[in-house]
Amino acid sequence: MEQVDQKLEVIRKLLAKAERAATTDEADAYNAKASELMARHGVDAAMLAATSGNDRDTVGSRRIDMTDPYSAEKAQLANSVTRAMGCRLVQHSGIGRGQISAVTVVGFESDLRRIEVTFTSLLLQATRSVVHQRPPEWSRESTTAFRRTYLIGFANEVYGRLLAAERGAVERHDAAATRSGPSAALVVADRRSIVQRAYEEQYGHLKPGRRRKLSGSGYQAGREAGRRADVGQARVNGHRRALGPG
């Protein structure tokens, strides 16, 4: 566990440097390295658990609080990170309409740790960026609508980049493997199946949440910001709903 914490601490420091970077190119360099290390760390943890009988890397859950404004869009970002890293997520509805007070992530402990580190950094980058976003002067759309779609675009772009990093780490591990044993691809697929079963046991009774219709035009700008991030890196009222693919 100490070794795992040390690896995550290295990744946290890289992400912190990306968050404070003076230029986009500098942030890209730190984020790219963090992405590579985070994905490799996930594969290493999965293979260690599969080959050594590590009984501490078991399936559990983690609650992450969401805050307004844009709590639903922040939950979408959490879902993007969660799905890319082989876990599942449910949303906890807030008091107001469309509000999300928290999410609960179901997954292996090593992946839950990765998700927390990655989501925390991406959320900081997204929230720092979104406050500077406004619709074109000639348009009549509200700033709120523009920023909502901006954050969704950011989350969707991040999902694609995280997923590519995860798949790349698996492929590189298997290509470099020289001894007999299970492939990383099979181990990761098996872990995802285990997580899915655990999710269905706890939350299989939930109905998929309705997709919200967003009217803002900030989606593409958000995707561009998500591409630059390149990380590869409030009270519950008792009602929950499942979150489908974003």
C-alpha cells in the first residue's frame, strides 16, 4: 500500500505542476506524463492483484460530493473518469431541480484511488477555465447555458483521452511481457466484469437517468479545453439514479 501511495504522490505532483503551468505547452507536457504514469499504475495494480492474490485490492465504493454551480456537469466529468478507468457510478440527486449532491463510484480500491486523484485535478482545471468562458457577443444565449455545454464538451474529450491511455497501457504491457501468465487485457476485462456485477447487485434496480437537453453552444470550446488538459490522467434527499454513458 505504501508503494501505491508513493506512485500516486508522484502523479499528484505532476498534475499540480500542470495546474500551475504558465503556458499550455508546459501544462501539456506535465499532463501527458501524468497520463502515462496513471494508466501504467492501473495496469500494474491489476496484474499484481491477479498474480499475487492481493486481497486488499477488492471492490468497494467511494462517495464524492458535488457542489454548485454546475453540479450535474461536474458529475458528468466524474462519470467520464470513472468509466474510462473501468468503474461505475451513480448520482445522488440534490434538493433543487437538476442538482447533483454527490456521486458514488463502484470499483476496485486501486482504481478508486486513481479516480479520486485524476478527477480532483481535472475538476480544478475545468472550473478555473470555465469562469472565463462566455458566449459570443453577437449571440443571445446565456452565459450559464454556454458554460454548461462547455463543461460537457470538456468531460467528453477527457473520456476519450483517458480511455486511449488505459488501452495503450494494456497493449504496451502485453507487448513487453516475456513470461507465461494471464494477459493484462484479460485481467482488466475480468476486473470490469467483476465491477459490473457488484454495481448491478447494489444499484441494478435503478432506472437510467434522463438526458438533459442543453441549449448552449460552448461544447466545442469545452472539447478544445479537454484536449489541452489531456490528463490521463449539499445534502442527499434519498433519491438516486443511474448514470449512463455520457
